[in-house]
Amino acid sequence: MPRASQFCCYDIGMGAPQMIPLGYMLKHVTSPAPDWAVAPLVTAVHSVSNCVSPDFGNYIPIWQHNGWWFFDTADKARSAAETLGVPTETLSLFYYEAYHRQFDDTLSSWAPFEPDDFPTAVVPPIAAIPSGFDVVTFAAGTSPECSPLSCNRLASSVAVNQRCLFHSFDEAQAVIESGGFRNTEPGPYRIIAVYLVDA
């Protein structure tokens, strides 16, 4: 089985950053792009947040998620959906990894972060299709909150791919450090690599 590092290091050049396996999520992918999307290339929204392409349901009260507020395996994600009585046939399964530091816009600095104190043992997928890199807010420090590229329509002013994500880690990092997210949603901001496991 491939190690997590083998999944995170596409299209980011030399000196690939350290990435943390976060886990899996089943989502309702918004496709085609919403009417408000003014980024001409966007055909589907693969954002991590729950705002535009929502998660399968309110999974938190059943307490099957890990310390990153995702699921350790694809089977656990599907089991949670079954517990909530949500059919999985029309959902898309995603796998996520995060850059090991988050950006505090008020201090203009990167700092490490830790998972919450839940059992966490993420099993990377055997195969996955890279979708791109999202930037996600974590003001509460628990579950993902907003993806400003889609939630705040930032994709209309920065370069994104067809899935409303950055093409590369370097592009995401550059926009963050230049203050591109400053007037969107409160941070800190985490760069998350998005992979489509099963559509």
C-alpha cells in the first residue's frame, strides 16, 4: 500500500512539504459550478468545506470521526453515512492531507497544529486522483469551516483549476503569504491536498 507521502507530492516541485494524513469524507459535489461562480474554468467544486459541496450529513454527533474530524478509512466514512440513513450511491469519496503548519494571518507566520484527542489511525488509499489544493479556515481549531476559494468567491480573482482548487501547493502558499485571504474568513488557514477516491 502506498505511503501517505506518495499521495501528497504531485505538482509541487522540489522540496515537497511535510503533509499530514487527515482522512476521508463523503460529499455531495456541486456540479456544474453554481451560477455565481465567475471563474470560467470551474466545472465542479471539490472544496473541503461544507458550504458549497456539502458533507453527507451531520456526522459529528455519532462520534465515529478521528482527531482531524474526518474518517480514518473509506469504510468508516460509509458506515457513518449508513448510520445516518444517507444513501452513498450519489456521493463522492475524498481523501485529504494537510500541510503540517497553519498560517496565522494576524502574525503573518506559520505554526504547527495538532489533532483533537480522538483515536486517529488514517489508512491512505491504494489509488486516488489528485484534485488540487484547498485553503481552509480553522478558527475553532476543530472541523473545517470555510474554503474561501468557493465560499467567498476568491476563485474569481486567483488562478484555480476546474475543481475550484489551486493547481499546486506553491500557488496556495504564495496567495496565503501575500495576504490574499486576509479579507475572507478568519483563520488560521491550512493548505489541504484534495484527492478523489471514488466518484
